[in-house]
Amino acid sequence: MAKHPIRVETFVNAPIEEVWHAYTTPEHITRWNFASADWCCPRAEVDLRPGGRQSARMEAKDGSMGFDFGGTYEEVMPPEALTLILDDGRKSRTTFEAKTGGTLVTTLFDPEDEHPEDLQRDGWQAILDSFKSHVECTSRDGAPGTSKR
């Protein structure tokens, strides 16, 4: 039986161009791409074009575990959408929609078979929540690498 994609989303209080930049730039990805404060993302690589690769290393800060997560871009439509074919063959599509006061970010991803779907949804949502916090703090602070330069 085919599984339906899982949906996670967040509203980021920042302009779409700034949100896109933070989502697709390795220097930013390493600052938000983890589900909890006891994890980190020490490395990220992005070749932002159809056929290009995206990869990130996620690991526990205590060194007890870690994994590489990546895939190949199938679609790149700045600043509106990204589709990634994950290394295990699943698909992930993230859209960015400009709204009054910010940007709606929505990800639909195919579930894997190893973990319960609610656990997968919670993990991906936690990472998206980390992304939201990162962008909003960076935007407020006017930190380098944002559109506020």
C-alpha cells in the first residue's frame, strides 16, 4: 500500500528572499538543521541546481550518534520551491509562499518504513521550527549573510 506524503509547515516572520537564502545556504543550514538542542549540523553542502547535490551531517553533540542526510535536487525554483530526491529514493518538496508579514514554508515528504509516521512528522517539524527560530533571530539581528546586509 502506497503511503501518503507527510506535511510540515511553519510561518517565518521574514521576507521570502531571506527565508530562501537561509534554507539553501550551507553557512545557515549548519545553524538550524537539527531537531533539538543536543544535536548539531557540523557540515552542509549545497549545489543548488537541478541534478545538484545537497547533503548535511547531523550528529549528537556528545558524539554518541550521527548520520548523513542528502539527495539530489530535481527542481529548483528560487525563491518558491525545491524538490529533493533523497538518497533512499524518497521525495521531499519544500515550497515558500510570500504572505503578509512573512513567508509560509511547507514541506511534503515521503515517509520511510523504519520509524512511525508521527515520529517522522515530529522530527521534521522540529527541524522546521529550528529553521524558523534561526531566520527570525538572524533577521532581527541583521547578521551577515541575510538580505539585510
